[in-house]
Amino acid sequence: MESIDQITTVYMKKMDEIRMNLFRSVGEKSFVYGTSTTIVLRKEDPSKTERPIKFDFYKVEKTGNTDVLGASEPNAVQLMNSLTNFRNELAEYMASIFVSPNLPKSKKFKAPALKEFEDFDQLRVQVDDAMDFSEIADEDRKFIMDLFVRLSKHKSQWDVILLKNVPVLNAVEIISSIQFEMLHAFFRLTLEEIGMLVRTSGIIENVDQNAVSSVALQELMMQLKELEIKLKKQQTKVLDLVNVPFVRIDQIAI
């Protein structure tokens, strides 16, 4: 299974493509990084593409309306697919950590491929059924459910998001806010990975029994240090995106 870094990199690139297409759709052409007129403040090198492109909205000259996010348009389809697939891959990644290593492969957690639904109760029923099938413990279910709900939009929310003839900056705000939610979920998953490492290492019990080997302790500390570095990196990504104007889709009145 791909790492969550690799998964997130793929979908951040897809979302950035949509944001660039939004600007292109209204005639914006100043995308060359490093020039005086560019609207691109920062564009990461290929090894760091999980960080979204940062735009200078004050230099955007073309602020007309766009139809790129019309419900039947290719960019809208890519947006729905990207958010849905990202949600499913993160949920399945986390479930693979939670489930018993003795669980048969046939009972591997499979995220419901649900893109459109009327309300979150309908979504929760399907996620619960999938977790029941994979025998995920009660104490681990809430994290997967919260992740799934946070990265899902029901029909009324998509109706608000996928509109034709909207100001391009409003459309970019919507995509930026969804990127923020995706990175926030990624950040929470990284935190949970650290917690899982500590809980499953047996360090606390072994220390109480004075039975932990120095090698095992050193290995665990190295893993925790690596995760700490990774966590700081992800926190920077989340905080860096916060200064991009965005709306919280989950707070839209419906």
C-alpha cells in the first residue's frame, strides 16, 4: 500500500490542476514562477508537490465568472472523484493499521464507493457495515467514521459547490478549502499513526516490568523521531495553506 505521503501528493496535484484550470478559464496567463507579474507565489519542486501551489490573489487580473465547476464539466467530475478517492484511500490505509493481523484478506476493510448521498446518516450506515465486516474494534471506529464524514459531501453540499457562472476567485476559494480539509485529515492521520506506534509497541507495559531491551527501545525512539519530523512537516503544510482565503464547506447552510 502506498504511504499517506504518496497518496496525498497525488491528490494535491489533482486539486492544483483544477485551480489552475479555473484561472485559465477566465483568461489568466501569468503562471511563470519568479516573474514580476506571476500570480504564483510558490511552486514546489516535484519531490514536495504535496504542498499546494500558493497564489498571489492581489495580482490576479482576470476576475470574471467561470463555468469550470459546472456539475457536468470534467473539472467538476475530477473534483468529486479526487475527494471521494482520497477519502477512501486514507480510510483504508488507517483501517489496515487498526485491523487484526490475523484477519483473512477476504475481510479487508473496503471503503464504500459512495459519491452522492442524501444525508450523513445514509453514509454512516454503509461505513458501519464495512467496519463490522472487517471486525474493527469499537475504540478505533470513531476515527475512521470521523475521517469519512469530514471528507464527504452530501448532495446538497455538492449542489452548492458545483455551480456554473460563478466568480473565479470564489471558485478557487472552494477548491482551496477542500485542499485544507484534505491536509487536515492527513495531519490527524499522522497523529494517529504516532499514537498507534506507542500503543502497539508494548513500551509502557515492558517498562513497568523492566523487560524492554535497549535495542527495541532505540528502534522505537528512532521511529518516533522520524514521525515527529514528518509531523512537523505536515503541520507546516497545513498552516501554510491557512493564509489562503478559504470557506469552510462543512459550515455552508443547507
